[in-house]
Amino acid sequence: MGLFGPEKMILALEQFNFFPGETIKGSISLNLKKPTKARKLEVALVGEQTERYRDRDGHTKRKTHKVYSFEIPLGPEQEYHKGDYTFEIEIPDDILMRGRGQHNRPEGALGAVTDVLGALGGNRYEPVEWYVRSQLDIPMGLDVKKTQKIAIA
């Protein structure tokens, strides 16, 4: 049950813990009050990593980077009302190599120097957070979205 009645969208996954190379299987159930025109219905696997660093005044700041995003369209531009949509997302074998504090990192010796300077300056990268996101893209209106955190190890 949502805050103001039934949930408009339910994102259900068969499991929440995955290994690289496995397939995420799930479904999206729509339960809108009335038929609504939307640009698309999509599901995505997203990875985000937060960088903590100090600014010039010594204050700790946080910046989040998207390290991976793979979207799959489940439905075209049309009216949506009620319905169930199943999906499968294959996790790439090399997905755990993404992130790792390598944003805009130069190759070779220059990259190693950049790593050392970042560590001395207090830059820290938190682990990548993985989630599945579903979204009904409604033009000139509030999109209907759901996210579910998952673990990839």
C-alpha cells in the first residue's frame, strides 16, 4: 500500500544477491488510477559510487558518479494503465571492474601518481552500490519510479 492508496508500480525480483555473469529476473506491475500516456516503460541496472573528498576549506564533500547504467525498454510510447511486464538483465562478467575509484584516471605512471595525490588529498571512494530501477516516463508529469538495491559480488 502506498502513502495515498495502492502502489502505482511494483518492482519484484526473484533474488537480490548475484554474481557476475548471472541473470537478474523480475517483473514490473503497473496499477495506475487511469490510463496515462507515457514515452516509455524501462528497467535498468545501475551502479553508483560515492567519492568523499575535502574542499579548499577542509570541509568533507560527497559526489556520486554513475559507473554503470544499462537500460532495457519494456514498452513503447503508448497509454499505460494496468499490466505486468517481465524482464531479464544479464550481468556482464567484468562488471566488478567498473568503478574502483578510476574516474577520469590517466593510464600508466601518470595514473599511479594521480592515485597517490588523491589519497594524500583525502579522496576516498566508497563501494559501488548496485540497484535495479524501473521507470514509466510520463511527459509533462511526474514519472512513476521504483528502485531495488541488489548485491553483486
